[in-house]
Amino acid sequence: MSAISAERKEREAILKTYWDERRRTARERMLSFAELGEADRKRGHLPALPPLEILNFTDLLGRAWGWDSLMPCSSLHYWLQYKKYLHDYYDHNISKVNDDLNLNGDDGNGLAALADSCIMMEHELESMMMRRPKVSNDRELSLSCKITRCAHEISKMKCSDFPAAAVALKCITKEADLMCQLLVCGCTASALIFCGRIREHALSFMTLKGPEHVAAAATMMGATKEANLICELLKNGLDGHGSELLWSKTIRDGALRAMIKISDEYSAEDSTMGSIVEKNVSGESDDKNCSKDELVQDDNVKETEKINQKIKEDGVEGNYLDKSVEQMMERQDGRMVD
């Protein structure tokens, strides 16, 4: 027993020394990512994804990644720091979101205009899904109906009543637009699932109030920005934009992971609009039933390098960019993947 105890103490001492050294050199290590990110942007390249440890150094984060795109939540190990980052991301981008000329949620009738745009897009999506019964499913059609009903109700409210409502409507509308584009590309049913999951969470976030709405809004803003980019790529052609497409997928994967975590922490049922959400959303999102083992993974440099390497690879894989879109991209790039 004494030998085992001594061996255990030795291992603990080694680990303590290791982590003490990691903490001591943390800023120096993160500085290298800041310098790399700055160099990449100067060359017109997308920056490499820094490890989430950089969230402890906000000044370096801005240099390494910037504030235009949401940094993916690749792990929940740094969730408290990431949640603070979501607030910072929101502060850096909310003015630009509110100044969107197409969907302005700040004027007197802004919320009603956003709701009308959302309803129109839902009708278009429902029509397209009905014309393609092989790829449509009852869940997506039912969700679209719930969104339409909720949009009608939320249009009667003021933006100040539900501060996340405008961002949620924009997010839902753009996801529907992306789904329509994917249907045009001849996608399979699986290609719509990812967008549907984001839409479910955005609908549940619509009536969040208080400080908790900020983190939820930030995830929706980040997902919407990437959905808009993907829509433009699908409309105008993917030639030469494979890395951008894969980055958008990575960012949206991380945004959804954060949405799931926020959904675990907060519920819209405490808001005064809770009854409307309860009527329009049947039960909790399936995402809330995901086990922690599925959501939580160790956050380390190796995981970040894996993501960065994936972006560099020729093959395209993803939850919502299925084989039909992949093949279109491959044809335009003049290559095919075995």
C-alpha cells in the first residue's frame, strides 16, 4: 500500500508541475495564435482556429480570431469563459445587426416587419417541402407551422418586451432561406436536419428576457451570419470557396453546441410569453436530451489542430451539407472525391 501511495503522490506531483507550467506560459502560447491570426488576415486568408484557452486573454482573442465571426464552441470545458465571450461578441456586433437595412428590428414597426418576413419565408419553405415529399418530413412541416403561429403573436409585441425576439426572427428566417437553397440543390432529408435544430432553439430563445438573452442572441447572430454566407455561395457557385464553406460549417456546429448548453441552463417558460411558446413548440427540443458525454469533450490544442486540419482537407462532410451539395462543389472545383 505504501508503494502505491508513493507512486500516486509522484504522479500527482508531476501533473501539478505540468499544469503549473501550462498556466505560467499560457499567455506566451496564446500570443503565438494572435500573431498567426494577424498574419493570416494580412494575406487575405482565414485565421486558424485558436484553442479556447485564449478566451482568458480577450486582447489576444481579438487579434487571433477577430470579432466578425463567432468563434466555434468546440468544447464545454471553458463554458464560463465562452459565455463571457458571447456577451463580448454580442456587444461588438449588435449595432451592425440592428442596422441591417433589410430587416431592421429597431424602428417602431421593426418587430412586425421581421415577423412578416419570417412568415413569408415559412410559407415559401412549406411550399417547397410539399413539392418534395421525399425530403420533407412531418417534424419540419410541424415546426414551420409553429414558427408561423408564434411570429403572428410576437408581431403584436414591442422589441423592448422581448429583446432576443428580433435576432431570433432573423435567425429563423435565414435558416429557412438556407433550407430553400438546399432544396433547390437537390438535397436529401438529412441536409435539412441541422437547420431545423437551430430553428427549434431560436424559437425557444425568442422570449428570453433579462441578461440571459444576450448569450442566446450571440449564438443566433453567429449562426445567421454563416447561414447568409452559405446561401450566397449556393446561389453564386462554390468554385474556389471550399474552405469558406467548411469554416461556416465549423462555426455553425459550435453555435449549435452553445445553443444546446444555453437551453439546458435557461427556459423560456418563465417569460410572460411562455404560454405561447408552450402552445407552439411541442415539448422540449431533442437536443436537450443529448448526454453530456456527447456534448463535452476535452478542449486542447490537439482538438483545435484537428479542426484546422479538417478545413484544409479536400473532402467536404457535414450535418447539413450532404452529398448532393458536396458533389456540386466538387464538380465546380473540377475534382471528385473517391
